[in-house]
Amino acid sequence: MNKHLATGILVGGVFTGVITWVAITDALAQGGLALLASAVFGLAAGLCIGGLIAANFAMLAFEESEHHAKVAERKEIRATT
């Protein structure tokens, strides 16, 4: 697994956990279905934001791999001429 992708998944997971925890603590005093609904909605929002963060890290890894491939190709062309 690429370093950037692993970092993106880790950071996205942390954001998901924090957002879910905040949603749960806001509804903790009410309990019952309000707590369950807040947990579900907090988890859904956290997964969306965490997924976007992980996708940004994955795009960074892809762009870096493209850049390294182009640099290697240029070096190969220069070496053959």
C-alpha cells in the first residue's frame, strides 16, 4: 500500500471517529432513539468527510506516480540519444 494512501485512510478514520464522537456526546443526555440517530448521522457524515480526505491523499499518490514515470521516461530518452 502506498504511503500516501495509508496516511489518507488513517487521517480519514480519525476524522470519522471525531465527528461521530461529537455527534454522540451532543445527544448523550437525551439517550434513546435520539442518541442512536445522532450516532448514525454522525457516522454517515464522518464517513463522507473521511472518504473525501482519503480520496485526496489517493489523488496525491497518483499524481506523484505520474510525475515519477514522466521523469524516468525523460531520463531514458536522454540516455538513448
